[in-house]
Amino acid sequence: MNVPFRFSRVLLFVLGFVGKAPQLQARIVRIEITSVQSPTFEGKVFGKVGVYEKLRGKAYGELDPTAPQNAVITDIQLAPRNARGKVEYVMDIYILKPINLANGNHKLFLEVNNRGGKLFGGFNNSSGGNDPTTAAHAGDGFLMNRGYTIAWNGWDPSASAANNNLTISAPTVRNPDGSPITGPSYEYIVFDDKPSTTYSLAYPATTLNTAQATLTVRDHLQDSPTVIPAGGWEYVNERTIRLLPAGTTFRQSAIYEFVYPARDPIAAGIGFAATRDFVSFLRYARADDFGNVNPLAGDLQYTFSYAVSQPARYLNDFQTLGFNADENNRRVIDGIENWLGGGSGIGLNVRFAQPSRTERNRQNHLYPEGVFPFAYPVTKDPFTGKTGGRIAACSTSHTCPNVFEINSANEYWVKAASLLHTDATGNDLPDPENVRFFLVSGAQHGAGNVNNRGLCQQFQNPTNAEPMLRALFIALDDWVTKGTPPPKSEVPRRSTGTAVVANAHQNWQTGQIAQEALGWPTIPGVTYTGLITTRYQLDFGSSFGHGIMSQYPPSIGERPVYINFVSKVDQDGNEIAGIRLPPVAAPIATTTGWALRRAGYGENEGCEGAGQYIPFKSTQAERLSVNDPRLSLLERYQTHDGYVKAVEKAARKLAEQRFLLQDDVELYIHTAAASNVLK
């Protein structure tokens, strides 16, 4: 049932809270629980923990722009202030908790949402959903059976409010005299699926005079952009452009770039403070400033975060900027599991931020995502002389979390993930005491559909890392709560001879991995170009240190390049470094983290987050008939039972290394036995 507002009154009675919350606590000044569904998940009982309930609402925050913890937020000094001199924001909040908190494990599982959406379903072997309600949404209850309270909060000001997404409202900033702030804004425009006649801008244009903006087009990344004359496009309004004559569509998969004078940026960096203050409130506060009780008051002993893709990059910057210390210098998050963040940040704490963007081989180049520092230890940028590291701030405040940075092969090929654990010239760095790094060998950006090519030349890679993510999360919990040493990092290293360094191309933001150096076999019907993303030292202008981009987009020209690399491969084309899950350790196909686009969609350019699934032939005769150098299934395993035993051996070895839980070991074995391999 839904019970608006009553929840706070019940908790007030139970806790016997009287009076107003202290002023010196996390700066959530008011929480508003607008609905309570108790029980949720159709009353499903999760072992000894019992039933769960769902709380939805809003959290209202205030930030002191003069406080050192907040001064790092770009343009916060230009944000409007209330009568107390504070900057206000409001965000959505969503909590799943045991009805009886005493039966829970007193730990918070914070999923940092992806563009407003929830992606925790894989943890529970369920579809998840943006409003988990049914027993099916709970799946096998992996998190609930263990007693975690699960929470979300809005942080991304670009997230849509549709489909139960979590949003945040951050203030528009203005000049001290009240006039609008203006500056350059940049749009990288590609329509792959449904070419459109219009395009919506992230920020309103300062003027509708087309002479003050530039629109270019090219079919391939390596082509020189062609300027579309002013008569070839127009503003529909201050937030929309279209091609002329009216009704003309943007060419499918062509790359358009639009630079224009924009106005009314928001203090987007407040999104970092919102998560800091929400978790700190749940962890440390008894009630808000109006007497509304914290629904987790006095319960939480440990806090963990989990993030998939975009929010993993957000958490990289969250640490770099020092937001894991709250206003009272207390640790906010104890353990971070980042999945698919790559060696990147989010570009949130800049003027005219567009945090929904993410750069890959052919996607969203020239945004402030891949900027120094990349690595966790403090290093020196050889091109600027600056020093920095993702743990520099928390080391000073003694608030560092324990971190697992986990990436697929795709992040090494398209998001320069190796920069997380090297210096700027590609030399291996020792692991910090609080961080471990893991490559999921041969995986794409999430599990792909093996029956679907999408825009790509080959079928997508179905390797699913979620069983490993569950095991590593338990290892992270044990590391934080019990001091149990975590598994050792498993990544390519130059020092072990498992890394292959990229050769950069000037002007394209990409590079190449030589086929011979990688060890890639020549597979019939498969194109290999060695395309890889590289990271340039981009110049956004002299004010970029304050989050203001005066050169936007930046010019690549002859900019210096940060060195990145990928894992070498074996004779099958499967990666040798990292965590080799059963589909790689006992393979029936070559699986890659990279893919190329097919004809009509920018042929032979990067297919973004996709990988490839290239099956082995069944027999020696079949492979020899097409000159496939990879051994056939029959040559490898002899029988179906031989294949099942190979999968079992690989899975049990991973369990010994704490990369799989026993339930998932048995599932791998069962799936192999039920397959038609060599039947």
C-alpha cells in the first residue's frame, strides 16, 4: 500500500526524537517521503531479513558556497542564494529497506544511477526496472537476502524525468550584475538509427543569428569537416536547429558538429555534493532541520556504492574532487565498486556541462571527459607540469574508500582504461593500498545479444560479467568490514609483457594497435584495423582550471598524447590478461571488446560499446575449408563432456581466486551441460 507522509510520524514515535536536528551535519535540510509501499515486492520474504518496503520522495539540500568542501563546485559563487546565504537544490530519492532494520546487515548499497535509471537488476538476476515493485523485480534477492538497504538519489541535471528516472534541480548561474552568463557550447551530432529533421541543444542559444554559429559535417572521422553554409540550416528556436530546406534529414551516421554561443549554464557540479550529502545524511543524521526523521537513523554502519558506466566515471571525479568527505570531514562511502567507467571522468563540474556524453572511438570527441588526472596515485602530467591523482584529496582528509575499478576489454579499447593504473607515459604504477584494478577479458560494454549485429559487422559479444561482479562485491564488503585482503589486481601490464601500446593518429582522437604486436589471428570474414581510442592533452583555454572552457571545442592539432594500451591476445584472438571468465577460459568463440561498423553506418569505424562474437568451426575439415587458423570445437574438447569439464575447471579456479561465488560456478556448469556444444 502507499502511505504518504505517515512514515516520518511513525519513526518519530519509535525513536522518541524531540527537537531540531543539529546544524552541523550533512546539509540535507529537509526530506519529504511522498510514498511508502510496505511491504513491497508483493510481500516476498527474504530469508531471515524478512520483507522490504519502498520509500520515494525528495531531498532538499543547502550548500554554503564559502565552505572549502563546496568551493570546488564550478560557478557556485554565481548561484542564487536564499536568505541564509545558502545555495539550494532538490533531488529525487528512492530507498528499498528491510521493514525491520534490526534484521538487516546495517549496510547501504548505493547505486549511483545511470542517466536517472537503475541498473542493479543484474545483481539480483532480475530485470530490475526503474520502479522495482513485484517479486519478479527482486529476482533471486541477492542483495535483499543479505540484508542491504538499497538507495538512489538524483545527481545528473541532464537526466529526463520520464520513466521514474531520478532527477536533480540545480540552479542557473548568472553574472554578479544579474545578466545571463554566455559562452561557447558544442554539440557532437550523430543519428544512427532514426535520422531526424531537427536537433535539440543542451543549452539555449544566446542569439538566433546563424552567422555566430558553425555547423559542419563529415561522413568519416578521418575526413575533413565541411562547413554547412548559413543558408543550409536555421534555428527553429533557441533550443532547436534544423537543416534547410525544411524537412531535410541529418544524414544517417554522418558526423555533424555544432558550435554556438549559449547562455544560462547551471551549477551542474552540485550533483557531486548531492550524493555526498544524501549518503552522509542517511549515515550520520537523526533527522532533518524540520524534525523529519532519517528513515535509516542509527542503523548504517557501512556504506557501499555500485555504478555502471556513466556513474562510474562520475565516482572517479567524485573522489578526485574530494567529495568523499562530508562537511564534518567524515568518510561518506566506505567501498566503491565501479563497473565500466574506463580511464575517464564525467565532465560534470564545468560550465555548460553535458554529463550524458561519453567518448568512444567515433562518439562524442572533444568533451572534457578524458582530462588529467586519470590514475589514482598522485602523478605528474609531463605536458603541463601539473600534479594530481584520484586519491590525493581523500588522502589529505583521511576519508579514502576501498575501491574496485572493474572494466571490460571495451573500456581498454575505446575509453583508455589502462590510464587508471599507469602514469601519463604508459608506465605501470603500483596499486594504491585502497584500490584494485580488474579487466574482464574479452568482454564488451555489458553483455551483448549474440543474435544481433546492430550497426556492427559481427554478432555482439554475450560475455556476462555480473556473476563476477557479485563475487567481487562480497570481496569488497569483506575488505571494508573485516579487513580481509582483496583479490590481486588482474590487468594488462607492460612489466609482465601482456600489454600492447597504441600508436596515436594526429587529429582523429584515435590510434592503432598493430595486428602483429597484438597477436591477432587472420580470421576469414573478419576485418581487423586495430582502431583504438587515444587521449590527447586537450587545451580548453586558460580558465579551464576553474571549470570554464573558453576554447570549446578544443583544437587537437599537434597536441601531445597520453599513452594507453590493451591486452595481448592468444592464438584464438582472446585476451590473455585479466579475469578470464569461462567463455574466454573455455571458449567456443573469439570474443572481443572492440567492433567495427558495417556499411552504411561509417564502415570500418568504431562500433562504440559493442564487441564481437566469432564462433569456432565444429570440425577441423570445416575450419580448413575456409582457412580459419583457430582450432575447431572437436579439436579442442573431443566430446560434449570434454567441453563441460573444461568449463567446470575454469569456473572452479575462478571461485578459488574469489572471482565467482559457488552458486554461479554451478550455474556455469549447468549451462554448459545444457548447451548443444558437440552434441
